[in-house]
Amino acid sequence: MGCVFQRLGSSLWEGSPHGRREPRTADSRATAGAPSLSGWPKDSGPGLHPGLGQAGGPVTPAAAPARCPPLLHLSLGKPGLPGPPTMPPIQPCPSCQACGPRRGAPTRRGQPLPALRLLAGPAVPGGMEGPWSSTHVSLVLPLLVLLLLGPARQATAQRCPQACICDNSRRHVACRHQNLTEVPDAIPELTQRLNLQGNLLKVLPAAAFQGLPHLTHLDLRHCQVELVAEGAFRGLGRLLLLNLASNHLRELPQEALDGLGSLRRLELEGNALEELRPGTFGALGALATLNLAHNALVYLPAMTFQGLLRVRWLRLSHNALSVLAPEALAGLPALRRLSLHHNELQALPGPALSQARGLARLELGHNPLTYAGEEDGLALPGLRELLLDGGALQALGPRAFAHCPRLHTLDLRGNQLDTLPPLQGPGQLRRLRLQGNPLWCGCQARPLLEWLARARVRSDGACRGPRRLRGEALDALRPWDLRCPGDAAQEEEEQEERAGSGPRGPPRDPPRGPVEDRAVAPCPRACVCAPESRHSSCEGCGLQAVPRGFPNDTLLLDLRRNHFPLVPRAAFPGLGHLVSLHLQHCGIAELEAGALAGLGRLIYLYLSDNQLAGLSAAALAGVPRLGYLYLERNRFLQVPGAALRALPSLFSLHLQDNAVDRLAPGDLGGTRALRWLYLSGNRITEVPPGALGPARELEKLHLDRNQLREVPTGALEGLPALLELQLSGNPLRALHDGAFQPVSRSLQHLFLNSSGLEQISPGAFSGLGPGLQSLHLQKNQLRALPALPSLSQLELIDLSSNPFHCDCQLLPLHRWLTGLNLRVGATCATPPSARGQRVKAAAAVFEACPGWSARKAKRTPASRSSTRKTSIKGRQRGADEGPHSCFRTSSSPHGTTPWSPPRCHRPAALKDGFARPALPLKWKPSWAQNL
């Protein structure tokens, strides 16, 4: 290999061990100390290498023989400073070995400097001349491997796959549109930005990027990715941006995004995601932006985004969302902007939206909302901008936004509002956008104009009528411009109003010429077709048959409250884009075979409140994407199992308030995609084992208001994903041991209220551990209840309206409830001396019970002081139900373990059932009490 290293001295350790390069002058070379190497003998005999000079400095070329070029100089330290890590001694280069040790070499203080040696052992004899032995030459190879490690590593970092372009200076690698089927394995290790868009990856296996620990930006757009394996991104702890947009993802496994603890932005737009499971994003604690737009989501379950503590913008637009679970947006304390426009929300999901109390901008435009009022429950104290444009709003309640006090901008453009009441509550409202609404500037608009002037709200929009004000800007009018009864021209106004199409019509601009007239979309007579929202409505028009002639691009068709007992074959021609079909209250008794033919994109079918007693598979043929089927309040005697087999995408089945008396095995055959099953208000007396088996992905099961006499434990086998079980309103009377064991790992919400319960076995809730979040036992006949210490994560428990007998047998329950910072509602009914007292606070009732004094003895004076302070606050707010209480308690509800440091208990539950985070405990150690 020759003298490969002979002139590289300047690139190795030199000067300060702290990494600063020091100038190398002649004086410094003369005064530098000898090389410091662990185990190096100070007197190794004569025989300096010809490439070394005084004090280890390099000899000038003139001082060395012409045939021996200068050797690499390696400065290993300075006197008084720690040297570098121990390295093996360096063997002289082969071409210099021929020179041998140079006689008469310079010495230090009269002694020759030690010769460099490869291995520990006897020094080369001072008088040796000529070439070194072959043994020494053979030992050069290990040294070369060690010294080549640095350059080899640098060469590895600079490698580049053949199909890619590598910019090593910026650490960017681009492999775009190369038809790659897997991630290249020769990407430089130091790469920070990797662009793989436009390839054919399809599957991202586990640890697909494990050799790229420095990656910060990863672009995988348009790669036809269908599957992301669990752990695919493990090892990318520095990744900030992951772009998976425009792929073919239908689901995300539970651990698909593990290892991305630093991720700030995740792009999943333009995939085919149909569902999101709670915990999918749990590992993304640093995420700030999550984009799920343009997918196929139809619902959001509770706690979908749990763990996203820093997300500020959540994009869910352009999906098919129609239902949000009340806690779907829980766990998003930093959320400031939520995009839900272009979905299928038919009512304002107030309870779900109110979970994100920090929202500043809410986008709900282009949803089929027809009304918004205070009853929707929208409460967002920090909301500044609310967008409800492009919908189907026909009316707005005056207190619809009463609980949004900081609302500044309200966008209502492109709806069907003919008038608007003065809005109460949003005192900071300054901008109201009404353009594109059929505003009728008659007498009924006077309160609106007066309110706009009084509240100093800027508005836009123009009058559709009456004729004399048509086209006038709303903000240019004054209240006295509007004529009311008693005005001289009132009769003229009434005539104009009768001659018009009525204030409830859709937005229509004044005619501008024959070209626009010819461009008007078709619409059946007596119906209303809104081209902006692509909604058509014939509600309550007295129709005797299904009308035809709707615009081909209609998305929502509302035919409810008409009368056509029969829906004939091919009743909806040309409506291939239809997503939502409303046929409620139409007296329908039969759907002929092929009635829904051609509705390939239909997702929502509303057949509620009709006379249906059965459905055939042929009747539902042609709607393979149907996800929501509403059949409540009909005349079904059994579940229409044959028809359900024709619906492979069925997600939610509503059969409430029918006359179903049994649920037999096979009734749910073919419903593998079913998530929600509502059978409330029927006559079901038994659910045999296996009846629910085909629906293994079932998450909600509502069997309330039936005739069940016991919990159908056997039928719950095979439902590993069940989250919510509704059994209230059944004559259960008692709960046996292990009643919920089959679903103990998944169940989060259990409803047993109004079930006539008189007795609950101590093992009834066995297996239900930290996963259970809410337990409803109100309005039963419980006189006693065992303590439930395993339910450690409860956020809501309701024990109200039970006749509890407060004696010593109830002491374990009292102790357990005392450790819960929750509103429980349990009160004593007997004995008479305790009647009306809360079980949680009735300490005087249990003081005489065995074990009570022992429990008190376990508590320290500090604990008693804390309890006194808590009780004082309790008397001010309701003794046992302060919203944020921190106790110093025993770690056991029975007081059998030593006292532990004070801690805050679980979040309190508000009256409406929503959890509130506990306040942090303000506690100092004993040494800091006086600071």
C-alpha cells in the first residue's frame, strides 16, 4: 500500500485535545513534548525513524534521505493535558522501512527518542540496519485496517443508489418516479431529506428505514402504498415530516407509526382510510399538524386522537363523516384549528366539538346541515372563526352560538337562509358573511339590521326581495328602509311576496339572459334543487310516487314526509353520485327488487318510520358501499339477515323500536364490517351464543329496553373490539360473577341503569380493569355494592337513585368512593338517621364500624390537616364533589398500606358526563415549607 498515510498528519489529532486546531510553528515544534502513549517506554534505545525530528516533530525534507519521504506525524498529546483515546502504535510505512533506523538522530537531553513500534515488546536494537524483518511487515495490515476505517466510513456516507440523485452537501437524496418496488438499501447514512414519491412501493415492511437515523423529511407520495407494517418507521427518531399522501391506504395498524416521537407533521391526505382506531396516533406526542383530508372516513370513535397533546391543526375535510362520538376529539388540548368541511354532517355535533375547548377556527362548510340552535350544545369559549358556508341551513336559532363568547367571524355564505335573528351571546362578533343566501329584506329583517348596527357587526349579502330592494347590499340598508304593517306601501309588498317564489326557496340570482336560463339544472316540479350544495329536497310535498329528473350530480336527496307505499325498480335513475337518500315517514311497505339500482356511491339510506316488515337481498342490490342503514320504527319481527348479506360495507345498522323478539345465529352473517348495532326498544328475550359472532369488529352494541333477564355473556364471546355495551332498561335484577369477562379487555362504557338491579356479585365486574371509563348504575334497586378497586381509570360513575343502606357492610364502598375525585350521586336511603346523606361524605355513619379507627391511625397529622382543608372546601361546593380535589390518602381504599405522598386523583366528571383534567397538586416537601 506504499506510504498511503505519509502526508496526512495535518488531518489527525493535532494541538488541543479540546478540538481546537493550533498553529504549528517552528518554535512550537521545538518545545512540544514527546508523544504521549500509554505503555510507551521512555528509553527504548536508539533508532529514531527518519521521518521524525526533535521532540516528535517532523523532520524537514532536507533532513531525511531523498529516497525516504517524510512519514505521517501524529501528535498524541501535550504535556499536562490528557491525551486522545488509546491507539495502537503506528508501524512505519513500507517504503521507509528500507532506510532503517537513521544513525545520529537528534536526541532530547542527550538521549535518543524512542522508535515507533507496532506492538508492545522489545525495541528495535539501536544498531540494527537495513530492512525490517518480514514479521514486522506482516503486522502492518491490521494497522492499515484501523486507519482506513475513517476514510472507508466517509466513502460509505457518500455512496448513492443508481436510481437516485444525491446531494451530499445538503444531505438530500431524490429517487422520484423510478418504479422502485422497495426502499433502496444504499442510501447514505447521513441523509436528512429523502424523496421517494412516484414509485411502486405498495408495502412498507418493518424497519424499512432503519439505516437512516438522521432522516428529518420523508416523502412517499404517489407510491401506491397499500400497507404500512407495524414498526415500519422505527429508528426514525429525528423525523419531522412524513408525507404518505395520495396512496392506497385503507387502514393503519396500531403500531404503524411507532418510533416517530419527534414527528411534527403527518400527511395522509388522499388515501382510502375508512376507519381510525383509538391509539393509532398515540406515539406521536410532538405532532403539530395531522392531515386526513380526502379519505373515506365515515365516523370517528371516542378517543381517536388520544396522545396528540401538541396537535394544533387537524384536517378531516372531504370525507364522509356523519357521526362523531361525543369523545371523538377528547385529548387534544392544543388544537386550534379543525377542518370538517365537505362531509356528511347532518346536525351540528356540539358535544364532540366542545371537547376541543381551545379551538380558534372551526370549518364546517359544505355539510348538509339544515338547522343550528342552542340545543346542539356547541360550547367553545375560545372560538374566533366559524365557517358554515355552502350548506343547507334554512334556519338559525338566536342562541345557536351563545356559548362561543369570543366569536369574531361567522361565515354563512351559500346557504338557504331567508332571514336571520339577532344573535345572542357572541359579544365580540364583528364579521357576518351572508352572501349567496336568499335574504328577504321585508319587515322581518328589521331586528337583524338594528342588531347589526347596535353590535357594530359588518355584514355582506344582498336582498333577493322584495322587488324594489332586489340586489341591494344588506350593509347599505337602514331599518327604516324596510316596510312593515302600517306603511303606505305595505299592500304592494304583500303582492310582491306572493308573486315571488317564497322566502324558503334556494339562492337564485336575478335572471341575466337566455344563456343562463338554458344552463339551469333540471329539477322536478315542487322540489328544490340547490346547485351550490348539490342537495335536492321534496320534503313534505304530498308526492304519491318517487319523482324523477333530479340533477345528475345530486349528492343528497330528501324525499321524507311524502306518501308512496312502494319504491319501484330503478326508482332513482341517473343519480350515480348520490351519497345520502332520505325516505323517512313515507309509508313505505315494500322495496321492489332493484329499487336502488345505479346508486353505487350511496352511503346513507334512511328508511325510518315506515311500514317495512322485511327486506330482500334483491331490494338492496346495487349499493355495495352502503355504510349506514336506518330501519328504526318499522315493523320488523326479525333481523333481515338475507338483505344484510348484500351489504359488504355496512358499518352501522339501526333497528331500534321494532318488534324483533330474537337474535338468532346467522342473522348477522356477512356483516364483517359492522361496527355499530342498535337493537334498542325491541322484544328480545335472549341472545344465544354465536348470534353476534360474524360481527367480530363490533364496537357498539345497544340492547337496551328489551326483555333480557340476564347479561348475554355467551353471546359476547368473539367480540374483542367491543367498546360500548348498552343493557339499560332490561329486567336483569342481578349480575353474576364474570358477567363481562369476554369483553373485559376492550370495554370502555357500560350502561346498566334502570335495570331493576337488586344484587351485584363481588366478581360481576372481574376482568374490567383500567380500560373501563364510564359505568352507569343509576335508577336501580341497589341497597349495597361491593368496592371496585380494579376500576382505577373511571372518568364517570353514576350511582344516583339507588336506595343504599348505609351500615358497616357499605364501608368498603365508602372508602373506595372517597378515593375517587368523581361525582357519583350515591345517597343513603336507610337507616332514617342517614337518609339523604351522600355515601361518599357520610363519615359519621361509618365511624362506629370495625376497622374505622385503625384506618384513622394510619393517617399522619399532615394527612388530617389536608382532609380538614378539603372538607372546608367541600362545604362550600358540596362536600364530596369538589371539581378538583387532591388528597393525601392511603394507597389502598381500605387503609391497609402505609401512607403515601399526596397525589391528585383521576379527572373529575362534569354534570354533562365529560371529563375535566385535575389541577396539579401544589405540595412542597418538608424542607421547603418555609421558603
